[in-house]
Amino acid sequence: MHSHVALLTDYGLDDEFVGVLKSVIIDIAPHVRITDITHGVPPFDVRWGSLALARAIQYVPAGVIVAVVDPGVGSSRRPVAIEVAGGNGVLVGPDNGLLPPAAAMAGGAERAFVLSNTDLHLEAPGTTFAGRDVFAPVAAHLCNGGTIEEVGEEIDIAALMPGLVPLSTPEVHPVHGEGVRCEVTWVDHYGNCQLNVGPSDVSAIGPVMRAVVGDDVRSVRLETHFAALDEGAIGAVIDSYGMVALAVDRGSAAAELRLQPGDAVLLFRGDGPAPAPVTLRTGGSLG
């Protein structure tokens, strides 16, 4: 029996959607504790939501995760439950690429089921609020001791729609030489721009790099914390998830470079001493 449900949605907080989602879960399973990972996923942005969930899952307690970024709600897209971590975790949500990156971070999907048992769903006047009518009551069922086999028919894990996780690639530039083509995966509240590379991916480039964003070329030094960056200058830090992020100390790299998620950043070799090594966290209940 699970006792914890974590929520990630693009519902925002202006409407009643989040409150209704929680109310359905608590009404069916009153013992459950609920954690909000975020409800600020940009509307319909499955990729953004999948990366946020993948970043967070290693810190989420064992239990059920309900993730809803579902532009295909009410269509032929499947509602699914994915078992991870030896049954200690179940991810519930749409089969649209939202869940697999987080499942991979939790050790990989072990079993997957379509939520085809409508006896567990709420009777609904329409098909556009699957979070309330399908995902929440299924999560509560699992928290009441129900088994994952009861939610519906098992499907091949390979049949799940894969997540869209961007990968860096080598880059050869006629002026800057050999480097790596990165992508901005996340711009946080402070304007730090996380890239899809870690320290080992740029170790051959060196701690002082040239960052090329369109026609803008900047010299950036890789540091382990924000205060080590030159005041007002673009730099790079190893962020709290162990990834390289473009940053400005007490400023916004996103505003300075006019960057947003999905934008390309090219990194090329520079000079200078290496930053101090860091130890990355790999534990967590589901990670």
C-alpha cells in the first residue's frame, strides 16, 4: 500500500483543477500525503514537463506520481501506469512521452499497464479532465492497496511513446574548431540556462570556453558556484543537478543571451585551470 502521491501538471494555480485533483485522491484514500512537484509546466509542453519530472524523481518519496501534461486528452492517446523501482514507485499519466525519462532515472520501467479498467474511474460528463476522472482515482486505488494489475491490461514497455530527451553532438566550426553542440533544456526562475551536458562532456574543451549563441560569442569560465563568476559576466556553473548551466551571478543569463528552452548553444575550447571536482547525488527513494 502506498502512502504518498506526488503531482506534476500544467494546470497552474488560477483555476480549481489542482484542488479538485487532490480532493479526489484524498476522498478515496484519506491516509495519503500529497506533494506538489510543480503545477507550473507551460501549457501543453510535454517535453518541459518530462525533463522537470526526470530532474525531480530521485528526490520523490516512494509511492505514486501523477503527471499530467496532456494536450491529447480525450483522444486515442492511452492513459498508463508504469511500475519502477521494484514496485516502490508507479508513474501514472498519459502515454505521450511525459513519463519515460523519469522512469529511466528511477532505474527503468519494469512493467506498464493501460488504465482500461473503467470501474476504477469516476463517472464523468466529458473526456477532457483525465486528471480528475482517471489518473487521480487510479492513484488512490493503488494507495488503498490495489494492485497495478487491476488498473487494466499489461502492455509491452517498448510500446510506450519515448520521451524527447535532447542529446549533445560534436560540432566542428570553421572558426572556433572542434566543440560540442548543446541545447538549453531548462531556464529556471533566476534565468540560469541548463544545458544538456555535464562536466565530463566538456572536460576536453576545458574550464574556459567560448559559448556561441547565434552571432553572439562569449568567453565563459566553468565554476562550481555562482559567486565565483565575474560580476555581470556570463559564466557557467555545475548546477544542482550536476549539469552545466550558463549563468550570471545575481543576474539572468537567459535575458542576457536571449535564450529559451530548445535553443542551441555551441561550446568550444578555451584556456585556464580546471574547476574543483564535485560529488553528485545519486540516491533518493526512487532514483
